[in-house]
Amino acid sequence: MLTHSKSAKSDGPLTEALAHSGLRLTPQRQQVHEVLREKMDHPTADQVFMRAKHKMPEISMATVYNCLDALVTCGLVRQVTLDRGATRYCPNMQDHSHFYCDECGSVYDILQTISPEDADIKLPRGFRLKNIETNLHGLCPDCAAKAK
Amino acid sequence: MLTHSKSAKSDGPLTEALAHSGLRLTPQRQQVHEVLREKMDHPTADQVFMRAKHKMPEISMATVYNCLDALVTCGLVRQVTLDRGATRYCPNMQDHSHFYCDECGSVYDILQTISPEDADIKLPRGFRLKNIETNLHGLCPDCAAKAK
DNA sequence: ATTGTATTTAGAATAGTTCTAAATCTTGAC
DNA sequence: GTCAAGATTTAGAACTATTCTAAATACAAT
Ligand SMILES: [Mn+2]
Ligand SMILES: [Mn+2]
Ligand SMILES: [Zn+2]
Ligand SMILES: [Zn+2]
């Protein structure tokens, strides 16, 4: 089993990003981040928990939530809320939007966004716009094929 | 107290929209819709419940959820999910987007949207785009003033 | 009036998330 | 190295939002 210090050294960028927010790199945080990068299907906390348990059977649900929060706090992970259900998590920090399949609920990264300038949004006096979140709704390739 | 048939007659459009989905206009459904139109601040189910109780003290939480679902089903109300918290409801069926104040959580209608053509979104092969949901994030006038 | 269906209701059940407090780990001062 | 302070993990309780269940009520059609 990897020691904390060894595994920490092997992931400099993570260590730094966490340190910037006054947080440490721990095996659990590293594992959670790894799980997210391995399969970028925008899993829920519960899915992250189940995947993380394979390599780290002792990990708890509370820790998964703590780690996800820590990673979000230090800007390594984005939260994605698209429907009533559980929050999903995305380790892709490039500016991108999400395609949500209304049929099966799957989520895909779309490497294209609408910038506040592009959109030419006219807001009533006093509002201060920070960023635009664009969610594309429709059918994923699988569901589109089945719908035919 | 108004009888069912009398109140139903006074709201033709509601009756029709519901009938189109095989649903009836009931005093509860009418009340819930009225609450939403009275203050279009995108209340949660719980807020709708509390407001509806003033004029209809017997109404139950389950009924509020049932009514909201019925109104959504027949296209009279939109669901709005912007954060981890409770779903919000919007009776404005014009095409519009939402401004979400990241500070205080208030939600405003913005009568401007980004059409699939405008956006010129290039999706990978197979995806079928139905509509674009645009959520504007930033500070509302009150919070922007305080932040200065 | 009677019957079948839709709706409402209270409360139980469930899902997702956050909180709590104890145990463990890490870091830094000595 | 030892020790203390603080950070992190953990299990489980608590909490919030939502859905489900089953009985009561209301309605519409015969
Ligand atoms: Mn993503
Ligand atoms: Mn709205
Ligand atoms: Zn799909
Ligand atoms: Zn605000």
C-alpha cells in the first residue's frame, strides 16, 4: 500500500491546488480525484463512493462528500446539478457546457460555451453577471437511435 | 367558500390545459397556480405550501406536490433546478432564462434566451439537441450594492 | 342513487446530504 | 524523537426534500 507522503509526491498539481486553499493532499482525496478522472461520466457522490471502495475498501460515504467538497473548494472539481436527483461531479476544469440526455440521464461534456459577450445578454439595472451556465437538453446517440 | 364547479368556470384556460392531459381543474390545483402567479419569485414546494395554506388551510404538502406535478405535466408550470437545494417552480411559460444570485439565492426571469441557432453549437455525431437551458450566475441588485 | 375513477390527505418511506463526536493521522515546536 | 495542536476520517444520527401508500373524499357518468 502506498504511503501518504509517497503518493502525495506523485501528484504535485493536486498537492499545490489543495495547499492553496489550506488543505492537504490525503490518500482519500487523491483517490476520489482519480475516480473522477478515470471515468468522466459525471458520477454522483454515491457512484464515486462505490468506485473508490474498490481500491480503498475502508473509505466512508462521509469522506467521499468531504473530499468532493474539498476538491470543489480548491477548484479541482465542478458540481453539476441538472435535475431533481443527486449532484454530479466533473473533474474537467476547462470551460465547457453539459449535454443532458432527457431519456437516460447521461451527461456529456461539450467543449463549447457561450460567453457573456457572445450572448449579448441585457440585464436590468443593478445585476452583475459573473458567468453563464449552459445546459443542452436532448437525446444522446444511443437514445436517439432507439427513438427512431 | 367557492364550490369546485364555480371556481373551475372562472378559469377557462387552466381547465382546458389540464383537460388536454386528462386532468381536472380542482380548487387545490387552481390555488397552487394562483400562488405561483401572485409572486413570481420561483418558490420551492414548501413555500408554495405555506402560501397556499393562507387561503386554503386544509391543503396538504402531498397535494402541493401533486398539484405542481399536474401543472408541470400539462405545461402550465416549469421546474427550475439551479442548485443542490429544493426544486423551484415558475408559472411563466414564455421562453426565458434565469438569473441566479449566488449570494442570496434569489431567482429572476430574464426575457432573453439563446436559441440553438444563435449558439451555433456543434455536437458530436448522433446527439439530438432539443433545447438550451441558460442559467445566468452573478449578483442581484441588492447583493451587488452590498458587495461594493 | 350507484358505481367507477380521480383527487386529496396524513403519514410512512426513501434518497441525498449534512452534522456530530470520537478515533486517527499529520505537522510543527520543543 | 516526544508531545500538543490541528486536520482528517469515520460511523452513524439527523435532517431536508421528495415520493409512496392506503384510506377518505369528491366527482362524473350511468
Ligand atoms: Mn463536465
Ligand atoms: Mn422563471
Ligand atoms: Zn440517453
Ligand atoms: Zn442576491
